Amino acid sequence: MRLETETPQQHAPRSGLILLQVLVLGLFCLFTLRLWYLQVHKGAKFAEMARDNQLRQVRINSARGRIVDKNGVPLAVSEPSFALGLVREDCADVDATLAKVSEWTGVDKAQLLETFRRGKKRVKPFEPLTLITDLPYEALAHIEANAMLYPGLEIVIRQKRSYPTGPLMAHVLGYVAEANEEELEKRPDLSLGDSVGKQGLEYSLEDELRGAKGRKQVEVDAFGRQHNEQILEPPQAGHDVRLAIDINLQRECARLLEGQAGAIIVMEPDTGKIRAMVSEPSYDNNMFVLGVPADKWKELRDNPRHPIQNRVTQGVYPPGSVFKLLMAAAGLSGNFIKPGDVVSCPPSYRVGNRDFHDWKKSGFGALAMKDALVHSCDVYFYKLGDKMGIDNLHEYALASGFGARTGIDLPHEKAGLIPSKEWKRKRFGAAWSRGETVIASIGQGYVLTSPLQVARYLSALVGEGKLRKPELVDTEEPKVDASLPLKEGDRQFILDAMVATVERGTGKSLYRPDVVTGAKTGTAQVVKLINPDVRIKGKFMPYEQRDHAWMASWGKKDGKTYVVVCIVEHGGGHGGEICGPIERKIFEQLFGPAPARSRAAAPAPEAQPAAAEPDDVGD
């Protein structure tokens, strides 16, 4: 018997095999097509994206050094802030991105485009180009939430300058602001959006405060996201600076000048250290850090009292009778007069066909130099100046530090002016006259000095005759620039006359029995009197025509000596009347409250010239 193992019905259908082959072939074709799409059709794009997963080197911003007062109180500090940058290499559509940034922040798109245009020249394509230097928190949060939709936008942490004391130290510290094109050209280490010192110590000490940027290497993907970073060179923070200024004394000086235009400087004569420097009115330097609004700048610029000007170093004024200290020294040094020489001082001094009047209508009679200084007799110094001549005065004043910058570490200091025959010939093409010498001898006419020059000169008189550089930085070693051309005996004679001025002269308001104090007052005219015999009290004159009030003084107690100089512009009164109470309060801040005055403590009166008429008040 034969067994059959297969039947025709058990053969695999041919159609099924063909279907399987078609499926395999289709799958192969699909992979082949996909491979072609990725490798050929989109190959260039994906190759570019692959290259974007790369290593970049970027800068790390450094912190600016702090500025503190002599006791460590912060005066200028840096605080973290957030800036918005744009990495061009990661941004596919710059115009659309800037439009969206404008929408998020409220910054005009045209302004953003201009910033972008400027930055393209200086910022590498893979570095963030700063669009906005200080982002509000609301805008920061919105940008962070939508950053994935706009590749290239990057939040950059920067340092923003802050001045805790604001207007109190504005003229000393100055301010920082965004670097301009010229500054970016000069300093290759600066980037667009960096801040630099523009005024004050921020400007003068820029290199010391700035520090150095660091570098880091980061791995960035095609969407601009940073994955890994490695510090190649850490940033170096700027050096901290400790000033000689005592902020409590500074605050008291500013309070005493509040509402007036003027300046106060407190200086240590044996070191040149400045313990207070106040110029009023002032301004808030914080507003300049992020760019002062146009309306605020116009308000500051057009203010008739010029709040931006530092009157201590940039204000130059006729010194008035304070200049008589220099005149006395010049007369003694040049042997034009001796301390004991008695000079007749009538009510006026005639030169040619003009009479030059004394501040006291009745005159002072006969005076030696000490009493001429104590009572600030004009005629005495008219005669001395006429005898000396302007060129001798010019030469001596320059040797004593006037007519030149003091060298203080502040920008734009003015040198003032000590006139001479040659100066007038070059300036006006005219000859010098004797009358102009007479006027110059009491610190009027063309003579111009700054409060800092007066403080430096008085510090030299008190400080062994050494002209020192005024120092704002406490860590700086005292520097002697020159010595006064004055004999030791003559220097001490002038100081004794200043003490007598406080005891019985125009500086009586400063007298206190526990402090050795000397002073010289001054009143400087700003307009010529049409009729010098008709005197109008300052408070009844228009503000801009009122005299400037001066006082230069020094005080010594318990081994500490300070020089104080005050000027009140258009003060409406004489130096002793306007500046005396101010300086008395400053000495109370320096030496403590004065003991109660009594008849027993008051100095014994000496013989004085005849009393002035009621309307006559000395310098």
C-alpha cells in the first residue's frame, strides 16, 4: 500500500511570497529614501547644526571695587543686575527677535536696532551683544519663559553701581555710565554695555577700581543652550578704596550749607588728608548709572546754581580779604615791610585820579601789620601792594601754590588766576595800571582762587610751611610738593595774627577757650559799586549781585589740627557774619561742644581802633 504525504492543496500560495517580498523591498526603499533625505537633501543643514554643538570662549565680567569712608562706611558699591544679550550666531531672525524684545520690555525697536548696529562692530558673533543693560524683574521673567522660542537671547549677570549716600558724596565720587565710542576705542578690554568712570574718583581711579575680566569655555548646542563650562581664567575684582573723608563730618558740613550755594573743605595740615569736601547744591549721582533721562539732564544743566560743578576744585572766585594772608607773607619775604612798621590808614588811598576806599568809612588810623590783619584794613594792603608791584606779587603767589592746580585726584580742577603785566598784555592787548595792583592786593580784580587752593595754602602756613598734595585716599602717603618762600619767624607771626583775629577781630565767632583757633575772613565783591560811599546791605540786593562770604580758619586741640575753609556764594553778608557760625559748628563736630563761655574765660580786650559806624561790619 502507498502512502501520500502531500496533496496539491498543501503548497504555499505564490501570491503570499510576492507580497512579503514587496513589503521587504518597500521597507528597504523607505530606509533608503530617509537616508537620502538626511544625508543628501538635508545634509548641509544638519551638518551646520552639528557644527553648532561646539566649544566657545566667553568673557566673565569682574566686580568693580568698593569705595568706603575712613571708617569703612560704604560710599560706592556694586550690586548684581541682569542684562539682555543677543548671540547673533544663534539667532535665525534678528528683526523678529528685536521686535519681540521691544514688545516685552517697552524699549523702542529703533533704539534696539541702533544698539545692535553699534555692537556688531565690536562683539563676536558667538558672544552676547548687550541690548539692555538693566532688565526689570517682570521683563526678565517673561524673557526666561519664552527664550526657547527665540534662540540667541541670553540673560547676562552684570554689576550695577550704587551710591548709598547719593548727593552727599556726588562731587567727590562722581559716577559711572556706559562707555561711549571713544572710550571703547581707547580700551580694548571694554565691551559694549560696560560702565566706566565719568566724573570724580570713579574717573580718576578707573584703573584701580575696574579689575580684570576672566574667560570661560562653554559647550553650546544648536539652540544656544549652555551645557558645560570650564573656567579658563577667573575674573579679578577691582581694588577697594578707603577715603580720608569722614562721612559723619561730611554730612554735618552739607547740613550747614543746605539751601545755599557754596563749598566747605576740612583738611589735616600735617598730612594733606581731606576729611570733608562739600559743594552745594549737589545732585544724585545714582541717576547717571543707567543713563540720565533727557528732561533731568536739561534740568541739571540749566540750573543757574550749577549743581554738577564741584565748587571746591572747579569754582574760582575772588578771594577777597583772605588773600591778605598771602600779601602779608609776600611783603615780609620780599622785605617790602616789617612786622613793626606802622602805616597810616586813612579812609581811602588815592592812585592817580581815583580813590580806593576802605571797608570802614572812618579808616583805621595808624596800624602795624598784626592789627591790619586782625581788623582786615584795606588801605594798609593797598599801600603794600602798590609798593610791591603786580609782578612781584604774581611771582610770590605762584611760588605759594596759587594760579596752579593742586594735583588732587579729581578731574577738571581749575588753576585760578594770578594776573601779571604780561598776562594782561596777552589777554587784552593793554598795559597794566597801578590801580589794578591796588585792587589785586585785597583779592579782587582779576585774582581768582579755588577754595581748595586757599585750604592748601593755609595748611602750609599751619603745617611747617610745607605745600602738600591734597589727598582724598586715606592710604596714600603724604606728599610734599614744595615749601612756602617764608621764614619761620614770619610764618609764626602770621599765625599769631590769625589767633588775634579770633580773640578780638573779625573772627570772634570762632573763639572758644579750649581750642587754639586762628582765622581770616573775607568778603569778595562780584559787582562794582557805582557809588562806594553808598552801602546797601546784602539782603536788600539782588541775589546775583551780593558779595561772596569767605572764612579760612584752623583749630588745634589735643595734638589734632584741622584747617577749615568755607565760601558762601552771594551770602548777603560779610565773611565773619555768614561763614563764622558755620565754621563754629564744624569745630564742634571736630573737637566736641565748646564749654560755656564766661567773662573769666573770654580773652582780655586790647586797645582797638575807633568803633565802626553801625552800617560798617568787617570782613
